[in-house]
Amino acid sequence: MPTSAPPKTFISDLRPSRVATVEGTVSALEPVREVGTREGTKRKVRNGTLKDDTGEISLVLWGSEVDLVEAGDRVRIIEGWVSDYRGRPQVSLGRIGKVEKVPAGSADAKLR
């Protein structure tokens, strides 16, 4: 029995304070940087842009996620968290999200 794919949302339909599954191409990635946390530790963070035919959204990767994708990768964010940052929506994996690379012409390759 084939497994069903999670419902997919277009980037233009994403709204803050919601969980969503979205597929697109990582069109840009900034260098990894470290930021201070409330607990006084440092944590890696990487910003980028995720793009599909309907638009683009900021992508934020935290901790070990920063090395999961590269610019140009086609990815699926499953149950990603859409938030508002300075008046613009952004998507991250949040607490329960997963990211999968979607290689051209082959089966999906799971990353996290």
C-alpha cells in the first residue's frame, strides 16, 4: 500500500502562527553564524530564502539543521512553523518539523 504525501501548501498561501508543509527551491543561503540564547549559550543559525512558483519566504535553520541543505536544493519542509519576523513571514522546522531533499528524477531522500 503506497504511503500518502502530507498536504502541500504554496508559499503564497503561508500565514504566520501556523504549521505547514511546503515544497520549494533554496534560492539563497547566508553564512552560518552564532547567536546568544537566553540561557547564555551560543547556537548556530542560518538564514536563507525558499522559493516556489507562487513566491518566496525566508527560511531559518537552527543548530544541526544549518548543514542539511545547500543553495539550489529542492526541499520539502514537513510541518514547518510559519512565524512573523519584522512584519514578514518566515518558515523554520520548529519543534516537530522535518526537511527532506527532493532530488530531480529519483525517490525522495530524507534528511531529518
